[in-house]
Amino acid sequence: PASATERQLADVWQRVLEVDGVGALDNYFELGGTSLLSLQLTTEMSRALGRELSVVQLFQHPNIREYAKAIGTQQAPDAGLNAMQSRAQRQQQALLRSRQSHRRTT
């Protein structure tokens, strides 16, 4: 793995797949990845990178290098912070909508 993001993804793959030394070009399915494990892997990668990721992208880009490019990880170092702020803003907006809806019904 060349970038920090690729290294983060490799760490997650190693943990979930229980394989040592995952390389950036190793194929997910050849490492023993299954559709069931892909759900766990995607959840763990989302947590590690601080953003929501898609299982579909994993199937379309089954190695770390291609996956990193597909999810657009060539972002500024603040990408994780920006993702958390966006998520917090969405949650806050949902809460406000919920409160407004509650006020209308009472």
C-alpha cells in the first residue's frame, strides 16, 4: 500500500479476512473474501475512514488500490473530519425536521 488510505484499508482487510501482509493489488476474493464478509469489511472500512462506503464498490474494485481510487480518497487530510461534520449536520437537520413535525401535530 502506497498511501495512508491504502494502508488503513489494508489493515482493515487483514483484520477482517484474518490474512497477514495484504498488498494493494491483492484481490479480495482470492484472499478468501465472501459476500457475507464484504458487509463486515465495508462497515469496518467506513468506520476507519470516517465515511460511508458501498459494498457495490468493493465488488466493482476488488483490490485496495482500485477501491481507494474509486472512493475518492485522494482528498485533503481533513477528509475524515469533513465527513464527520457532514454526518453531524445531517443528523442535526433530521432532528430539526422531527421537532418541526412534532410541533405541527401538537
